[in-house]
Amino acid sequence: MASNLEAPAWRSEEYGRPHVIRTLPVLVVHAHSLCNCRCVMCDIWKTREGHEFRAQDLEPHLSSIRRLGVRWVVLTGGEPLLNPELPAVCSMLRNEGIRLTLLTTGLLLQKLATGVAESFDDVIVSLDGPPKIHDAIRRVEGAFALIQSGVLALRGLRNDIQISARCTVQKANHHSLCATVEAARILRLSAISFLAADLASTAFNRPLVWPVSRQSEIGLTLAELAVLEAEIEHLVEIQVKEPEGSFIVESPEKLRRIARHFRSHLGLEKNESPVCNAPWVSAVVEIDGTVRPCFFHKPIGNLRDGSLETVLNSDTARAFREGLDVVSNPMCNRCVCSLHYRE
């Protein structure tokens, strides 16, 4: 059992089978393999073959989803809105009373606003900075303007829809976090969250861990780290002025952890795992049916070989959870995107 977690009901050892998952609150589904951006810190866009998660891929697992009590499905990619079957997939999940979140580049929001407004409870757009910085990182001219027009279109259809931003912090925007917050306000977004760029895993379509030269293109130098730390303290000051329902999602501690991630990468301090229970309360389903306990750990099975319940509670999956100590695991030590789900 991971030493920094309590033992809630979803990790019960009933019937003598430790680490059996009886309920799964959160499910992340890759809806499409392709992306319509060419982000400098990501390799997903290098995928050449387009595949989508279809209604017929979902249908055999609806009974498992129902029995597991899935409450929240996050549709990610690639770019989910490239999937022509997305409305059908969403309809099936909404019929189960499941909350649906869309993770998107935002480039297609205006074009597909009606479908998004009808299908999703909330939307998270990737926002890398104010207009020039965002467009440069995305390597798409006019990308920021497309997000702006898309948000306006969605607000025109459903003014109550929650649309927030997620910013990946890296070399190209480490000096502009406060400007990114202001850009999110200009876009009329509900909130913004920040996370550090992943530098040392094989997630996000990387066949191998990036070489040091590639990591240095995204990571920070010592001088850049000092600039980032100052930016983060400015963000904390913004939070102090609006403590209730802060526009910035992360707590001061979590914001400062972003800087520590880059400090660790420079060898200035040890990596430290975040508090996380993702492998016990969530799963990630990839386009080909591969199931992972989170974005970063190795697969625990494939939906082609059985139901979602069967995969989650296979010998391989249970052995992984039983042997996982989040505090000491090297992959968890370097994690940039943890989940700490509470009932």
C-alpha cells in the first residue's frame, strides 16, 4: 500500500483479494490519435495515422462502467474534436449520468460549438501564454484568436458552461505566467491551472525518453529558474487578493512545486512524489484499447482482452497496485500531473 495514502473504500481487501477496484470514479479516454497543433513540448502531433474512439468501442464496456460507478469521463487526445463519432460517444455516456469534460486545443470550438455545448459539462482549453507566445508554442498562426472566437461561440449558446484553461510551464513561457492569467481573463475563462512540462517519461507518444539535448529545449536553465520562481510568487500574490474561489486553481504549495520540478531536473534538489491515488480511483484508455493506471505508468492490459473490470482487476493490475509505493517510485517522483481524488 502506498505509504502516503489512506485506505478508503475503493481499495478494500474484501474477499481476500487485495487491491481490487470495485468503484472507479474517474475515466480518461483518448478520443482521437491526431492533433491539430504542433506544440514544441509534445510529440502527439507526430502521429501519422488517425484513429478514433468510436461508439462501438465504448458499447461493450458500458455495463462495466455502470457497475464501477464511473462518475466523470475526461475526453482527451490528440484532439478529441477531430473525432466524428464524438457526439455519439458523449450521448452514450450522458445517458449514464456521467459528467463529461473536454480537453481541447480550442481550435475547433467555434466550428463545433453547438455539439460541444450539448455534449459537455465543462471544457478545458490549452493556453500557453498571451497571443504571440501561445501561437509560437502551438506553432499555429492565429491559435489564440481561434480559442477566443470559440469561447465566445460557446458562451453564446450556454453562458453557464465552465470553460477553463490549462497551461504547461516550460522554457518558452516560464517568464509569462502572470500574462497568461490575464490572457485567460481576457478570454472570459472560468479559471486557469498550471503544470510543469514533462521532461523525462515516455508518455504523450514518445517512443523513448527524450535525450538530454531535447530536454534542454523545454527545461529551464538556472537563470530561467529564478525568473520562474519570481513569476510563481507573483501568482501567489494574485491568489492572496482573491482567496475565495481563486481564478488560479493551484494552491501556493502546488504552484511552488512546479519550480521544484525544474530545480530537481537541474539536480538542485531531490524529486518528491505528489500525493496521488490515481491508480486506485482512475484509469486511462488509449485509442487502441490499452489501459494504463495513469498517463505515465506502463499498461496493465487492453480492452480487446476483456471488460474494463476484468482489465482493472487482472493479476497484472492488482500486482502493480500492490507493489506501488507512490513516495519512492521513480516514475511518481518525476510526476507532473497527479490526481488526488476524494469522495
